[in-house]
Amino acid sequence: MRLADFPIDDIREYRKKEVHANAFRRPEKYRLLTDLAVNEPFIRKEKRK
């Protein structure tokens, strides 16, 4: 797996100037993207560790 550089400071600066700023951010939804839980039908005995 390769990890990319993520210029968070640049993104924050852009949001300060950008027309929509934080109007459409939905941090409550981010949890879904980072959740490690595996639910049916995706549970597999042969999963990678």
C-alpha cells in the first residue's frame, strides 16, 4: 500500500477563500469512511489481516 501526501494546510487555506467555504462539509458522514467494522455480506473467513 502506498500513502500519498495530503496537503491539509493547503486545503484549509483554500476553504477560507473558496466561495462555499465550509457550507457543504458533513464531518458526521466521515465516520462511515473510516469505520473498521465489517458487516454482512462482506464478512469473510479468509479475510486479510
